[in-house]
Amino acid sequence: MTARWPLETLDVAGLRRSGVRAVPFRQFVLKVHSRCNLACGYCYVYEGADSSWRDRPAAVSAGVVRRTAARIAEHATAHGLSSLQLNLHGGEPLLAGVDTLVGYVTAVREAVGAGCRVDASVQTNGTLLTEDRVRRLADAGIGIGVSVDGGTPWLNRHRVNHAGRSSWPAVSAGLEVLRRHPQAYAGILSVIDPDSDPVEVYTSLTALDPPSMDLLLPHANWAHPPAARGPHPYADWLIQVFDLWFDSAGQAVPIRLFREIIGLLLGLDGGAEAVGNSPMVAVVVDTDGAIEQVDSLKTAYEGAPATGRDVFRHSFDDVLDHPGVVARQLGRRALAPECLVCPLAAVCGGGNYAHRYRADEGFLNPSVYCADLDRLIRHIADRVRRAADLGTPSETIDNR
């Protein structure tokens, strides 16, 4: 399977001639290890349609690190970037060792120089966090985000090791360490499971004292539909969490999905993949130096994230004209006809690009979660409108 749109039918040359300009990359997702010590049932890397991880080196080499750092510096200089993000990923990145993580970030910072700020983070499953590792990452200015589905063993029932045993004892111990280093605590990512109680998920996650959270729809598409059935099961789940969060007394933990939707409803610019029409500015460098599109595309078909470029032979500018990258920087022009006439298009933005895939057609479709997004956005809009009508101070909404 392929994606006729955009790979075969998007006229990149014509778009460039018409004045559509590329947006430089500002977020570099650097794979440091291609294996994982967990076997989560919903993992889009190891359970998705793309299995390219099997052919990749387990760990990034020093040569890839040096070349990637030079390419990032080249891109930053060419586009006058004053800041950029580095996200260290895997697999489980801590399997590469703290020295590798710190060394990668240091190499990039030295390459780009003092004129460009580098905000670095690592996204981990939390099982390998120890006092020494957290301290060393914190000392290197590397934030630590943890992927976890709740604050109890049951809520993390899908997050097991390769022997089928629960990861929760190790994760909870790691989170306790991280809570003692709030300067390094970057937040929590949690995949939505409609079979879990949303109130329990929310309250147990907030009890872990994260500085922020994000709730992620499971990566699914029209070729590989979501597990939950019904008119809008994910919206129903999220609405319960939203109401609890929105009505909470005092300063609620920021939840990115909700903040993005509220901001878009208020006419602000967005910056998330899940909603909105902001141009995609993220690119991936795998352990072998291959330059790829974002990992969520691995759920579409074999080879979906590939660009055919690598850091040894190509610059990041060479990737900006790849049809898949161009499509994700077109905003409304990349939406399906049904989406273009939808009154929620400016907020929904067609949903996550990966969720639009349909076999043998490509990505010019509404999200497979269209009904859920419609219901969730309308509910949030109604709650925000009623809060405004009741005289709720605008800063209260903004602070959430």
C-alpha cells in the first residue's frame, strides 16, 4: 500500500511556483535506541504497519550523532533559528545510556552555538529512572517526560514487559525519583483507553504532580480503525475528564489537548499535531541516520514515514520538499473536501494527519476520529461560552 495523496498527486513544484514556501524544521526527534524493554499492546512503533525498526541499529552511533548535529546547525544557520527543540526518543531511549543522551544534546548545542537556544527533553517509559540518571539528565538541562496510562497498576495493564509482567512497580519508583527533581520533570503523556475510568485516570495522574499532561488518541486510521466502537466513545471519555479539569478549583494541571482546543476557539494559533492547522515543523532522525517523517505514520503502511534521505547525504532542507512534509505544512489546503465545509475546520484541522489515512488513497480524508472530535470540540466550545457568559475571568481560562 502507498498514499496516492500526497506522494503521487500533490504538485510540489507547482505549489512552490505559486509562492507556497517551506517552513523550517524547529523540532528534531532524535532516535537514540530502536528497541524497548516494554511490549505495550498499542505501541505504534512495534505493533504498527511499519516494521522498519527491525532493520535499524539498536543504538545510535557516534558518527550519526556528529553528522546529525552538523546538519541541525546547518539548518539553524540557514533559517536564522534562535531556538529549536530536541526530543530524544526510542524505543526506550534510556537503554542507550545517559552518556549517549547527554552526549547527543551536547553535540547539537556545541554545533549550533550560543546564538540558538536548544531545549532538550527525553521521552521515557519511566522504568529505568534512577536517582543518578535523573540527576545527570537534570544537570545537562534535559527535561524528562514519562509515558504512563494512569497512576495505578490496573490503569497500566497494557504496559507490560516482554515476559508479560506489569511495568508499574518500576514506573512508580521512577516517578517518585522524578518528583524529587521538579526542574527536570517535563510532564506525562497518556494514551486514552475508553475501558478505563476517566475520572480515575485523571485523578491518579494529577496525584503524580506532573507539570503538564497530554491525553493522546490511540493512533488509528481508516485502514486500522480504533478498538472502541460506538458513535463517539473517545469524546465521551474525554468530556468527563474535561469537565473535571475545567471545573477544578485553583490551578489545574495544564492538559495540552484541552488548552489547544480552547486557544483555537479563541482565535489563537495552535501548535499541536492533534488539532488545528499549524504547519508541521518536526522531523525524525533514526538510529542509522535516516531522516524520516513523524513516527505516528508507522500505523499507516510499511515505509510510510520514509523520505529516502539521510544525514550523511542530505540536508534537512532537502526533506522540506518531500510531498509528505509539504502536505503537513499546507494547513487548510491539505484538508479533505468534507472538512473544508465543516464549521469546526479551523479548530479540528482534520485531526491528527496520521489518523486520516485510507488504504490505497492516502491522507486526503477526515480523521477516523471525526465524530469524536466534533463532539468534544462542540462541548468545550459550549463550556467556554457559558463560562464567559457567567463572567468567569479570562485569565482563569487562559491559565488552564
